[in-house]
Amino acid sequence: MQPSTPKGFSRRRFVGLGLGGAAALVGTTVLQAAQAQANTPTPTPHDMGAMSPDSEGEYDSHTAAMLVGAVDHERNGFDPMQMLVDWDYGSQTGAAENGSAIREYDVSAGDIEIEIAPGLFFPAWAYNARVPGPTIRCVEGDHLRIHFANYGSHPHTMHFHGFHPAEMDGVSGEYRGAVNPGDSFTYAFDADPFGCHLYHCHAQPLKRHIHKGMYGAFIIDPLEGRPPARELMMIMNAFDTNFDGGNEIYAVNTVGHEFMRRPIPIKVGELVRIYLINLVEFDLINSFHLHAHFFDYYDTGTTLQPTSRMIDTIAQVQGQRGILEFRSRYPGRYMFHAHVSEFAELGWMGFFNAVRPEDYDAALAEVGLDEEWDYKSTHGSAVEQEA
């Protein structure tokens, strides 16, 4: 597939353009925030499903600033809402000498065009035809075999954060190095330490391979497991649509403002656990802020005790990650977003929809989810899969 021609549009010049000029450049994906609110009457909010016009003004104002329209997830081949709970446990093919499970995974690299905002397409390099790539999940001590095949147009690797031998490090120019187009390699190592980790391509130029989409979550569950919770995987990412070294779209799990359109259903009182990873290129720092709640934070997830308690904002540099845990006290829609206004306005903003247990089925149906999604979000641990 030939990459689409980069558009001559920079987010740094966006605020200096008239609304009409910007619309001509990005089509239906106009970001109707700063210029529109300054020079025109407040736009009429478009349909937000259960977001009532009688809701608090915060919903109306942020709705007006959203990316307009909806992304075709079926055409993309992946859905950000499903990515929250789409754990890849691989296949258990036996046991190692020490009794640990042997897990085998198949991962491929390739070129694919994805829709990152309504009507805005990006020529990505991807693992398993999705951005982010599959969420590889296993148990501490499992012996992993990741069979990697490169069907793309450039050399690629898989570099895992964690302990492993040097020859399995997936660094271009070292040991096996980059895997050329049409070639393959098997990464084999033991899962260690437990925590919230990541993998990404480490071929040169590194910043290009990351910003084009070559990354994914790598979750290693502790042997004893963690307390039962509703678990969600969120990768904070961004896209430089005109390749000028600055991002035009920011998101969680790739599609800008997806969780504004489809608030994530949770139950009042239940423990919610978020595996949060920052993989934004070109910006030095990213953040996560949760409205009307406080959470405990486990830096890198390598401890069973929080490293920070009762906070509502956490910052991460690229490649940093951690686990957030919180409980909702009251029903309602609660915003989460980067505490950088530009990132939020350009797509990195969403809602949790906290409901009473008796209303949960309706909350799932409202955003196109079902019992399977509910089950995967509450039974995600690989320890449970091995039991």
C-alpha cells in the first residue's frame, strides 16, 4: 500500500489559520477549539448519545471542541474500546524444565493505512496490522517465544522492556539486529520482572519507527496475581500527520476523542486498574489526569505496594509506564485527559461512565459493548488463564 501524501498542515500554524482554511486542509477532521471559540458563536454540540443537553456545561463545551464525526473501526481492523481488554496470552505449548509454562506468540510487521481521527488517515508501520500492537500478556517466569515475521517495506525489530539475554534485545546493529523485509526471527526469554512493560521497534531512525506506530503493551502478571479488578490497557500515543516533527493528533489507543464519543463503562465501587504507557514521540512528557477521583499509582508495576497514593495526576516520559487503581464513589461521567490543554484539544480526552451495577448492562449497550467485553475486563490476569 502506498503511503498517503502528507498534508501541508502544521499544528503549530493551526491557530493562525482561519477556520475555513483549516477545514480545507484537514477535511472533516477540523479541530474546532481555539479559533472557532474566539471568532464565532459557540457551535451546536453534535450528538453524544447519552450526553444530555441538560448535563453540566463542561460536557457541552468539550463536545463542541471535539473532532467531528466518527472513525470506521471495521475498516481500520481494530477498535480502541476493544484494545482496552484485548489481551494476547499466546499459546501454551508445554512446560519448561523448571515447570513454567511455555508461551508462543506470532507477531508480524507491515505497512498499513489507519484512520486516527474522522476522515484523517495515517500511513503507519504496525505490529499485527494494528496500532498499538497486540497486548502481550503472561505470568512471571513464563518462557516466551515470540515468532516475529517482517512483511513490511523496512527493517524492523522487537525490543522488550525487561530482563533478557543481549542477543534477544532487538537492537539494530547488535547481535541478530534488524529483521529485513521477508525475513523472520524468534525472540526467546523468560518473563521477568512482573509489571507493566512495553515493546517497540528499535531499528534506526528510532523516532520514525515509534511515531509510525511500532509499539505495544507487555504485561507480566506476578505469580500470586493482583486483587480482582476491572482492568484496562491504555497506551498514550500521537501522530505527526505531515512529518514536520510535531504531532497533530493525540489519543489513547490511537483514535482521537474516541472515549469522549464512547465513555468507558465502569461500576460504582469496583476497583478499576489501568495499565498506562506513554509512547508519544516528539513531546518530552505526557500526563494522565482523572476528574473527581484520586488513585494509587504503581510506578512500572514492579511492586505490589503503591509508589504514590491518593493522587489525581501522573506524568510520564516516553517509555515510562505504571498502574493506576481507583474506585468511583458516585454515578456519573468523569473526564480523564492529558493535563496539557493542547494534547486534550487535539484528541487526548475521554470519559468514564460510572453506573450502579443494575445499570451496567445498559451502559455497555450504549457504547456497543457486550458481556464478552465485560468478562475480559474482569478476568484479564494470565494467572487465571494458567489455573
